[in-house]
Amino acid sequence: MARYTGAVCRLCRREGQKLFLKGERCYTGKCAVARRAYAPGQHGQARNRKASEYGKQLRTKQYARRYYGVLEGQFRHYFEMATKMTGVTGENLLRLLESRLDNVVYRLGYASSRAEARQLVTQGHFTVNGRKVNIPSYLTKVGEAIAVKENSRALDKMKAIAEANSSRPVPKWLEKTAEWEAKIAAVPAREDIDLPIEETLIVELYSK
């Protein structure tokens, strides 16, 4: 399975915003964006030119793609799915990304970052409607029950992660039914998705 293996802090610096790719570190003074608020590379500190319309569209797409940790091919596939759905394409795209199992695990506080959530899902620590699912890109649906496997709940690692993220608010479209169990209560609304972008710019980019 293809994945990005470079330094993730470089991605945050390139986008000029926190992507929260390293869990707790992103909330401390060690965050790369806080320490070096300029793009990586030889010309990172040079004066920024005014971005073109295409440049704005590209940076918005890259920010969203990196925020959710998906590759270009996957992201394009989600966009094509969004165009075939009823409703606003940009919002449909974000709903699809939010519905990924790795994102749901992260939103529920069962992982400190989406990268960690992908790893835990791949290792088989979660079930959907009682059946083990180890595919991070699995698209959850309203009414489905998400749970940490019984034998995984006793692991020190899982307990430490849950404790560290216990204060993180859970979106309204997710409902925790027990400490290690939750369900998809509704389709995520745009106001429930804390992604600071104009998704219409992504639609404009792919519609050219």
C-alpha cells in the first residue's frame, strides 16, 4: 500500500498551517509551524509572491489531502464519487473524507493522530457492526457501530491513548455509547467539519 514516508512536519510548514499529523506534539512548542513559520527548502524564507488563482486552488487541495492523509489518486477518486452524489460537490467530498474509518477512529479519541489511527485500524484493533475491519479507507455509514476489539481494550497502549485524548470533543455526528464503543449517528454537516478551507476551490481545480 502506497503512503507518504517523508517528514510530516515539512507538510505542515509547506501549507503554513497545522495539519495535526503528530498528535500531542502539534499542541506544544515543539510544533514545526510554531518554531519555523515558513516553507521548507532553500527558498522557504524568501518573500512570498501573491498566489495566483490556480495557486490558491492547488494549496487548498493539498491542504485537505494532507489533512486527511490520502494520496492524490485516492483524493481524486473521492472527488469523482462526490460529483455523482446529490447535493453540493465540495461538501460531499468532505463528508466522504470524514466518513473514512481512520478519521472516525481519530475523531472518537481512539488515536492521537490520523496516521496513528490508520496504523491501529490496519493492525485490526477495531470492529464495525461486530466484524473486524482493517481497511483505513472503509467508508462508514449512518447507524454503524464502531468499537475497539475486546482483547485490544486491555492493552496499555490503547488505555494510554484513550486517556490522553479523553478531553477531545467528539463531533455531533458521532455518538459514544460506551467507553470503547460508538456509532455513526448522522451524516456530518459542513459546520461539524473543522477544516478551515474553501472547498469550492477544490471543485474549481478539478473542474478545469
